[in-house]
Amino acid sequence: MRRHELSDLAWKLVEPHTLGRPGTGGGTGRDNRLFVNAVLYRVRTGISWRDLP
């Protein structure tokens, strides 16, 4: 696990709240954990969105 990523336990708590609803507008996302980790990395470091690794 990298420094700014969610632990498995934290992801287990967050995951049910990240699932899209089939049949509604928008995508459901292929890898929601990757997106949540990117948001947390951005918030913790203050990096701009275009500079995300």
C-alpha cells in the first residue's frame, strides 16, 4: 500500500457508497478505488488535477 492510498479496511467501509446505479445516467466506473485514491491524493497534497500521476 502506498502512502496516500486507502487501506483495505478503509476501502471496505467506503466501497458500498461508491457504486453507481445501473439504469441511471452516467457510468458506474471500472475502478472506483483508483478514483477515490486519486481524490484523496489530490486533497492531501494540493496538487492540481492535471498533474495527477
